Amino acid sequence: MSKRRPLVAGNWKMNGSRAESATLVSAIKQGMSTVAKAEAAVCPPFILVPLAAEMLAGSAVAWGGQNLSVHKSGAYTGEVSGPMLKDYGCTYVIVGHSERRAYYGEDDVLVADKYAAAQAVGLIPILCVGETLQEREASHTETVVARQLDAVINKHGIGSFKNAVIAYEPVWAIGTGKTATPQQAQDVHRFIRGRLAASDKAVAENMRILYGGSMKGSNAKELLAQPDIDGGLIGGASLQAEEFLTICRAAD
Ligand code: PEP
């Protein structure tokens, strides 16, 4: 059995009122008594992070941001920095989510800078990588994932991965209801671990690599049974407490 502790992180994206979020957080917090080993985290929109922080302080559930600025402070209207997230007790921050790459022009260089900005203040980046459908169909999955990983390894060193989580999220599976088959996901997870192992075997062995892309209660078990899948980054299904908790239990 792997010594890597499974992690199930909810990416709420731009969803939730204060009332809805309080109900969701409360149900997840309570339901954690049914989860034995897996670690759970929620990543609400920035404006709801204080609510999560207040409700989850001292609980088994961690919380984090969905993005951060590369800057610590200053004249950057609309941005939120790593120190601000840290100030609210965040453990994690998602960097390089495919929606940020696709809609906000975040390239590999910027993502690598955000990854470092997170680590600079003691946040654990959840680094998202993954190919589009077009790239998969052209058999470019490994090339794309390697490029996204190497952008961080080359800039910040393999040692930086001691304090990071990787999420493999095939873009074609995010929010589409189309899930990678367990074998498709496992193949890429194994590739990612191998890529890290080429630089540092211990880092590769300890790295938690999450799968993301339409994971839900009904398909989590099969995916999480794969040897190189160490948890999930969950979008849609993380907005329903029971679905999210079912995934956490499957990760046990
Ligand atoms: C995500 O946004 O990271 C994600 C995996 O979304 P979904 O689970 O909705 O596909």
C-alpha cells in the first residue's frame, strides 16, 4: 500500500452564496467522521475563503484558493495574493487550472511563477496539467504534460516538488461528464511520476498526483484504485456534500 496520504480537493469554481456555502461546509465537516484516511480540502471562490476558514478552523478539512497573484501586494487591481490566502489559513492553492490557462491566458511561465509565489509563503500549490481533446487525438498527451511539468521543474527545481501536489486533469474531461477511463488516467499518472523520477526518485515516490475530470461518487472507486492515482481534484461533484464525501471514502 502506498504511503502517500490520499487527498480529495474540491474546486468550487465560481459557485455558491454565503448561505449555500455554509450549508455545504457544515455538511462536509460533519461527514468527515465517516472518512478514515483521506485528507479533504475545499477551494471556494476568494470571497468565501474567510467563511470556510472560520467554519473549518480546527477541523479535519483544509481549505485553499483557486488562484493567486504572482505579486505579494501593490497596485494590482482585482488580484489576491499568496500572503492574503496564507493570512486566512489556506493550506493549498490551485495553480494552472485549465480554465485559467484557456480563459485568462495563463501560460506555462506564468503558472510556474504562481507556483513559486505560493511556495514562497508556505502554501502548497496544486499544479494542474492536462491535454485538450485535440492534443489527445493527435497523440500529444505526454508531450503536453511533460512541457507543463518541465516549465516548473526547470525554473524551480525538482526539490520544489517536495511541497506540491500535481493534478492531472484532461481538459476534455473537465465539466463535460466524460471521465478518462481508469487505464487512460493511470497511464498519464505513471508517466508524470516517471518524469519526476528521472530527476529525483524519492520526490516521485512521495508525490501525490490527483486525477480531475468529472470524478464523482459513482466512478471514484475505480479511478482511485489505480496505483498512481492518489486522490482527486473535484469540480461539479464537490458542490454536493454527499457526492464529495463518497469520493473521500472511496479514497480511503
Ligand atoms: C476541475 O474543475 O478541476 C474539475 C475536475 O471539474 P469537474 O469535476 O466538474 O470535471
